[in-house]
Amino acid sequence: MQYFILMLQEIPKVGVLIGIDYGDVRTGIAFSDYNQKIIVPNGVYGPKSHIVDIVVDLIESRGVVGAIIGWPLNMKGEEAFQCQVVQEFINDLFVKWEGPIHKIDERLSSSYVRSVYSGGVTFKADDALCAMSFLETFITKRNNMK
């Protein structure tokens, strides 16, 4: 938990944030507004072979000051194999953009999105909605810290 708090302090409290739900097939993207009050899904992107360049283009075009990326822990809270894949993406992203990156637990995010936004049905846009939920969770937890 302390790791989470330390990482929260590195993300600026003003400026556009990007939420990223990185996946093998597609990557969901969401953005906050400059004041980090409004969060909207942006879209689902791919292919995987070009995703780092796509994300960097989005970051640069929006003036992003921090990234919140889903971290696929298993149900026991341990790092799953997919964490290695996401870490490789983060490493590749960091080579091209040196902004602060925060990993956020993404357990049950797909279930949450399906139940709240999609009426229990799975859509391709769910990845962007998951990215939006990462930003919502991050901003809410940071704002509730004393």
C-alpha cells in the first residue's frame, strides 16, 4: 500500500492524464481534462505492433502529464504472467516518453465496466471504459488522501 501512495505523489495534480488498458489484441485509452475532474473514454487502438507509437502520439497531442496503466494482478493480488507483458509495454513507452507512470490494480475492472456501463454485455469499447475506470479510481484515491 505504501508503494501506491508514493506513486500517487509523482503524478501531477493538474494537467491531462491518460488511462491505458493495455492488451494483447487492443488497448483502451481514456483521458482526464486539465483539472482532472472529467474523465472520458477516447477509444480502442491497435495493432499491438504499433501501440507504443500510437500512445506517444496521443500523449504528445494532448500534453499529457502522467499515465495510469492497468496492472493485471491475479485474484490473490500477486503479479500474473500478463504483468511481464504490460511491463514490457511500459519499458517501451518510457523510452519514447519519460513522464510519470503509475500502475493500478485492474482486477475486476472488466466485470465492473460490464455491470456499470455495458449492461452485462461485452463490447470492444469496454477497454476504453476500463482505462476510464483506472483514471477514476486513481484520482478518487489521491483526492481522498489526507
